[in-house]
Amino acid sequence: MPSRVDPCLATLVHRPPKGTDWAFEVKWDGYRIAVHIEPHRVRLITRGGYDWTARFPAIAVEALQLGLKSGILDGEAVVLDEKGRSDFGMLQRALGRRPAAHEPGEIILFAFDLLYLDGRDLRRLPLRERRRLLEPIVGGREGAIRLSEEVQAEGEEFLRVACAHGLEGIIAKHGDRPYRSGRTDWWQKITCSRRDSFIIVGYEPSTLPGAVGRLLLAAQKGGRLVYVGGCGTGWSRTESVRLRELLDKIVANEPAVALKRKGAVFTKPLLVAEVEYRASRRREAEASLIQGDQREGGRRVGVQSVASLHLPGCPLRFPMAKSRGSRRTRHARMTPWGQPRRDRLRAARQAGRKPLKLSHRKKSPADRDEN
């Protein structure tokens, strides 16, 4: 049995494939784990090749109870929220040193592939044959190792339902293909994205002179502004410089939210960024708003003459999920501000995206009442 198998990785696509050869699963938001079951021990190996057996004790114990002489299971280690959705932030906290609502013993492995079984290498078999051998081993279990169920449905409909329930997305796998390490079109991932508006309350300067490195964003909660996180991409260098010129004209003496950030430049809450991000980040934003309102209290402000600054494809990083890496997000660029409207629209259509818009709205009665 091999000591390690590099995992098969899914290719990001925008739409689910069609055809009866494709099977669909929920896209879990956790750590990719290969469970190596050997005659006298179990090893849990991460995607990067690290041995994390000690970090997932419940999974290791249950792997020994599967009754296999030897085997390699491919799956995802997750923590489920109260609605049964995988939550990466909860998983990180369960593995961290700080007190958390979930302990390491509550981490579950959803197994979706079987690469090796009792002395036989299964990687050359088609997926449907590997699944046929996997299901009797982990199917029906409700402990620390469970089966990642296949869904028999049209991909578009399954994606719609998954996004409506706040899942991260879906995975499509070709049933006739063998297991191949590395990224392949035989496995495809389709993620759910959300788009919301957040008020810009400042920025962190870029390492490049005169540019913006990261926008600081807030949202209104109970009539107050609460910091929810930052957005560090979605624009070109030229646009970044122009964005900083615009923000430098509305610099504030003190932040509009309860936030201390070394090196940050705080601005008046006059602009709104429309941000696209993954579904799981939406739950983290909601949690961040609740926590921020309780711990920091927020600060009541009157938002005057709010503009709409559309930043398509900008991955939003919330403070409660400190690091996922840019591989989880889609990056897009805005259309340059300096172009005439007709040219911006033409450029946007050619690039397959909406143009950047900057337009002021009139004050609402609520805005005037705050001043």
C-alpha cells in the first residue's frame, strides 16, 4: 500500500456539466484527509502530506472499527453547524487552542472515495466501481466517519437547492473515470456566491506607492456601523491608485467603527462596495455582525450621500475566518473609471462582467434624521 497518495483535485467551473455520466455531491468546507488504515495503526494524511492523526482522534478510532485489513479512504474533515452545513470557521476553532463550542471529537469525516482495499489498488477502476465498494464500508454510519452521498439530480437544480440552503457549492464527478492525482476535468466544482453591499470605512495602503492594499468594510446593525472585514482584490493597479485618490479626499479624523488597525487610513462612511463572496462567508459575516455588536457596541453614524462602488469578484475576508487563501475565491477586475460610459459598457460586455459604477444617491429621510 502506498505511504501517500496525492489527492485528485476538482477544477472550478461556472456551471454543472450535463449528462447521465456525471454524479453530484455536496461540496464540503473543511480539510481534505486521506485515511490510511494499516494492520496495526491508522494515519490521517492532509492534502499537503502532513500527519494529522493526533488532531482527529475520533476519526482515527472509528477507522479502526471499519473492519478493514488495509485501505485508503479519501474524504473531507468538517464540523457541521446546527443546520447540518459544514463550517470551516467552526472547524478551525475546534482545532485551535482557544475554548470553542465544538471539540475535536465532533469533527466528522465525509468519505467520498476508496483508493485501496485489502491489498488491492483501486485507482484504475472507474468511479462508480470504487463507490460500489465504498458504500458497504461507511454507508449508514452516523459516527465520526460517514458516507458523502451522491445525489441523483440535474446539476443545475441541485446547485440551486444547495445555494438556497447556504451550502458552499457542489461537486460533479464523471462516473467512468479512474482516480488521478492532481487537478482534472473529471472532477468539477461549482461554488455558490453571494453579493452584498458594505460601507467603506477605510483602507490599508498597498506596498505599491499610492495604491490601496485592502478596503476596510462595515455593515449597519441596529442603526450602527459594525466592522465586518476587508477586501483585498478585485481591481487593477491603475484602478487601485484612482480608488485611493478618491478615498484620500474623504479621510476621517477617527474611525466610524470601533476598530484599531495599525497603519490603516480611516475614511468617512460615504461609499459602498458591492462585494461578491462565497456562501459560507455570508454566515461568517452574520456571526461577525452579532459578535461585533455585542463586544464593541458599534457607533451610531449618519451616512450621507452614499455612492455605489461595484467591485465584482472581490473576495471578502471576515475577521472570524482568518485565513483560507485566495484559491477559494474568484478574482475579477473592474472596468477603468476614466473610460466614457459607452466604452466602459463595451469593455464590460467583452469581458463578460458588469462595469464599475460610481453614482451618488439622494439622501433618504433616515439619513437626514441622523444629522
